[in-house]
Amino acid sequence: MSLTRDASGKLLLGGVLLEDVVLRHGTPTYVYDLDGMAEKARDLVAAFEGTAHLVAYAVKANTAGAVIRTLAKEGCGADVVSGAELRVATACGIPPERIVFSGVAKSDEELDYALLTGPMGIRAVQLESVEEVARVAARAKFVSRRARVALRVNPSVDPTEAPHPHIATGHDEAKFGVPLEDLGRALELVEKSPHLELVGMAVHAGSQFKHVAPYLRAAKVLFDEVKKLRKAGAAKGLQYLDTGGGFGVDYGEGAAVPPSEFVRAVRAEMKTRKLDDLALYVEPGRVLVASSGVLLAKVIQSKVATADRWLMIDAGMNDLVRPALYQARHRIVPLEKEATQGEAFGWHVVGPVCESSDDFGEHLLPKAPPTQVAILDAGAYGYTMASRYNGRQLPVEVFIQHGKIHAVTERATVESWAAERARAGEPTRLRATVPMAKAEKH
């Protein structure tokens, strides 16, 4: 992690004093160390040892342009799950050839955009159901492009291996992926269509795996199915196998296996099954960005009139929803000198949002409360999931590179939001718009 403390005990990220960031930009504020993210990407790319691959960064983890451009410079492509994410990825310089599009409910407009992006469309639209095959074929016909596609298999793995049900995606009751019993039918429909070209097969077991075994089990399901297809003379045009993302990070409860270990284990399995003529794709998100980001907050007040000791900060669940949504835990530390274990005290840290779930849990902090804190490992699924609930403004984002502030996104004002909401529902004069192409029925 690129977090350090100076000689006086004050917290720095990427060499920048975080107290100075608060002084200049206020709170709540996300701060990202771009160099730390670049190092993570380099380490992962190196694990492929020059073999054919694509590290398709899961854009949903952090959609900031500076982050995407940093990872693209290190050789990453993109895994997107919406037309908007696709637009961001291409605007940040990622070639369409290095983009895959996942998701269970892609709209016709999103599919059209993906198929018309670049000379041949994106690298692949990843199909997640038998029913989606016909939809993508219809859109390909409509825009006069042959769609390159991959079939995402649901590996039917044990959902209890994921740390929370909401991030378990590879089990029988999940909405994701083609069920194993439907794979043959999906493949037949793809190969019969003159508008589709099967270039890949994919799988994704879930997120936050800290050891190789559950990830590898899902990969083996995919590899076994591909071996069967090849033996039957099917899927002759395959170019890649995509084993998904989900590499875990340490949120303070114990170290996770480095993503390079996942890659090496999967590559060994591919070689054992004589599938190493195919490229290996992976879709890391949080593991590249989480530990290189923090959320800064000011302490508003304490409350000690109850059985609990509450520490109330100005960052809430609208800024970082993971604790409320997943019961996730993020470490919280003071920006000033950190207390020793003997001086620490259990504080229940909560935000200002009018919900009981706006709760970051109990943390050991100085008995005399700090004035400013950092919520750690917040570089993934923080700002991208933020909202303006309770009329709160979106946090600032500060980007650090080479030991100095590289860029800042400005904070919207309370007045601008209030004016915008006050106008909501007022009659407005309709502007002329360019009509969108009507979707064909299929």
C-alpha cells in the first residue's frame, strides 16, 4: 500500500500529506495514488510471462478517466457493463479490440453502439443467456455488422465461498451466465447464425476470493466444457478463454493471495488440458485500485451520552455505500499521529445520513477523538456507487501521481443541487432532437 506516515506521524498517500489535501479541497474527498494502481497492473501483466492475454480492467470498480488512462498505459483493456462505461473506456484511449462487454440486460442501443464502435466493433459481446443470442444476432443484422461474441458460462459453484451473497455470481440461483444445461443450445444458436462469430468462452465465479481454490474450480468447469466442445468438433473459431475477475483484497481482516497467483494457477490448468493455444483473459477491478484510494472525512462531533461512544463524521453511506450494502468493513485511521494500542479506544464511527445503516462499525481510535480520518482501501466501488441521497453532494476526487497532486474533480455546490431539484417537474419547452434508429422486433 502506498500509505505511509512522516516523521511526525502524519498520514501520506503517494507521498502527499493528506492533511494538506483536506485543507485545500475539504471533505468528503477521495484521494487516489495512480502510481500505486500502475504498479498493481504491472505485477499482474508480468504474471502472463509474454503469453497471449488480456487484462480487461473492470471499469465499474472506478470509472475515473485518470485511473483508466493509467491502467491503459500499463497494457490493460477494459471489461464494461454499460454503454456509458464503453464510452468512457474508448474516450480514455482503450481500443475497441481490447474491450469486452458483460452484463445480463444490455439494451438494443448499447448493443448497437458496441457493434459500431471501431472498424469491427468491440472485442466481444459476452452473452449471458440463450435468449440473448437471438437479440444480439438481430442487432448485428440491423447494423450490418458481424458480432464477435463470447458465451459466459455459469459454473454452478457453491455461493457460500463468496464473503457476501450480493457478490456471489457463479451459482445456480444467480442471474449471471448461461446455465451449463443450456450451453449446448446457446452454442448451436450462435454457430448457426450468419451474424455472429464465437471468439471466446467466459466464466465468473464472484468477487473477493482470497485464495485460489474457488476461482480455480470455476475455471476448471469452463475448461472442461471447452474440451468437450473441441472433442465434438464445435467452437472451432475460439480465440480466448476468460476466467473473470473477483481477485480479493485485504480490507484489514487478512492478506489475500496476489492476483499473479490466480493467473499462474489458471495458466497451469490450461496447459494441463491442452488449451494453452488460446489467449487467457482476466477481468480484475478492485484488486488494481482499492488499496490505492482513501476517503477523507472530518469528525463533526462525538456522542458519549449512550452506552456506545459514537464518532460522527461528514462522510456517509452516500459517499461509500459498501458497509451498508455488503456489511463490508473498511479500516479507519486518523490523519494525525496514530495512537498506540494502549491509548486507543473503541469508537462507533457513523455518518450524517438519516439511515441506521449509515454505519462504518467500531474502530480503535484515540480516546481524544481525531479531527480528521481516512477510510482505507476505498479506491474501488466508492465514488462509482456514490449518490446524492439526503441532498448531499458527491465527494471530490483528487489524483496523485509522482508525489504530487495530478488532477482534481471539483465539488458541486449545495445551491446548484437545490436549484436543480427545485426545477424538477417544471414544464419545459421540448427541444428538437435527432431521432434514434428504431429497434427491430425480434
